[in-house]
Amino acid sequence: MRLLLASRNPHKLRELRAALPGWDVELLETPEEPVEDGSTFLENARIKARHGRVHAPADAWVAGEDAGIEVDARGGRPGIHSARWADDPVERLLAELQGVENRRARYVCELVAIGPDGAEVAARGTLEGAVALEPHGHEGFGYDPIFVPEGESRTVAELGNGWKALHSHRAQAARALAVALGGRRTLLASAPMDPAQALEELHELSSQIAAAAVLAPDGTVLASTDDDPVATAALAGATMEILAAAAELTTPARGVTRVEVELQEGALFVLREGERTIAARTGPQPTSGLVVYDLRTCLQRIAEPEAKPTPKRASRKKDDAE
């Protein structure tokens, strides 16, 4: 799917690309910027998307995005003004919170996508946390040096871009958008396959596997053959997207349903039984596609040594503060 982000921010482009593997995502720069006079993140994201739709090619989806930080002790401020309320918003926020005990805050991201036919889809992502006493770390952008996610002891800037690709508010919104758009992709379901037949096909694919990961139900990576966090995040994002799309299909109680979704490069297949998911990414195939298997009856056999994947290493503008 082709998606144009109505923004000039390369940081946001990088995060969306990591969260939407298999998509052709590019920035869409327009001659002038729209007036962001909405009262919420959602309204501003819609303004950007509609402005971008006017300037975009007819066959592309266009996304508008608005994001920022809400601080409890400041009644949710700076909120939609996060990128524009000061020359140095990080310094100002730290000054306003000096001596304040309640430092609870959250990152919020709203995405609105408009299709060639004018159809509109919205998705939201949030990341709870707190504002640190002083900046730490050098990766990320905006408030990342002072935002400590819930359950972590380091700032987002210390945790790094690989962590952001999996957990950020923008990554969550992107995955939610992918799920919302999943039903718009072309899904082809074959007749149910015998588990033995599915196992044979997967054994044939195993020699071409470039990376694999084991995921929890929420998409968290439990283990991976690839030590590149960005590549692993891309694999996890694609897995969750396709599982959501495949869930719309009727699966026999005991059998295997095969679902294919066309991609530009390579393929990914997903094995699922109960609460466990194993995903693997292959290299370019003669007929590129994405294959999802619901293997309720033979996942344990897939995990035998001869079927294990072979590890392979994967190779400040206005809105910068968001």
C-alpha cells in the first residue's frame, strides 16, 4: 500500500516506515502548510490529511499526523501546542515543573488517513510515563530526552530509536492504522490445507528464512534471531497487521487456512497456536507475497530442530518537538 505522510519531518517518516513494513511510505511536502487551528490532536491530524489529499497523486493514501505531550500537573498542557509553545520547549517544561512532585505525563499521537476514494480512517496511540528532572540521552527528538516511559528507568532518548520503533506512541498509532486498513487489502483464502501439507511447505521455506521472532499476543517480541531492533520491530509490526487482517477470515476448527497479501519485496509467514505466534521473514521470492498460517495442530512439530530458522543479521522544523 502506498502512503504519503503530509509532513516535512524525517524523524516521523522513519518511525512510520519501521512500524509499517511492506508499505511504500514517503513524505508529502506541499507548497504551503495548512493552518492547524483544531482543538484536539485528531482535528489537527485531519486538517493535515485533508490538505495533503489535495496535493497527492490520485492513487495514494494520504496521512496527517499530530502528536505531543500531555502533562498532568499542567492540566494536559502543552498538548496540541507541544511543538510551538516555546523556542526551547524542553527547557520551558522543565522550568514549569521545577519543584513539582507529580510529573505524570503521556505522549499522544493521532493519525488520519484518507484514501483515493475519500474514505477516512483514524488511529490513536499513547505512551504513559513521567517527565524526568533533567535531559538524558541523544537519540529520538522533541521531548524524548526528558520522557521516561512507564515501567522504564531511562528516557526515550536513552532507550533509543530501536525501542521507539516498537513502543512509541507513533508506532502504536501506525500499527492501529494498519489494522484499520487491513480489511482494505486484498486477502485471498485458499481451501483449508492438511497440517502435514502445511508443514511440508514451511520446511521448504525454512532454507530461505532471513529472520524470525516469537511474539506475545500484544506483539511484544519475546525472542528473535535478529539482533537489529529496528528490523525486529518491522517484523513484529507486519505480523500484528496481518494477523488482524487474517482474523476477519473464517478459519476451520481444525485445519490450516492460507492467506496471501501482495508485498513489493520478499515475504513473511506467521505461525499461530493459541496465545503464541512465530513469525519469519524471507528474502525476495519469484512471486512476492505474504503468507499467514493458522497452525493450531502442528506448531509443535514446526519447532523441531530441523525446522528452526537460520539466523541472519539484517543488515528542527516546526513539528520536530512532537
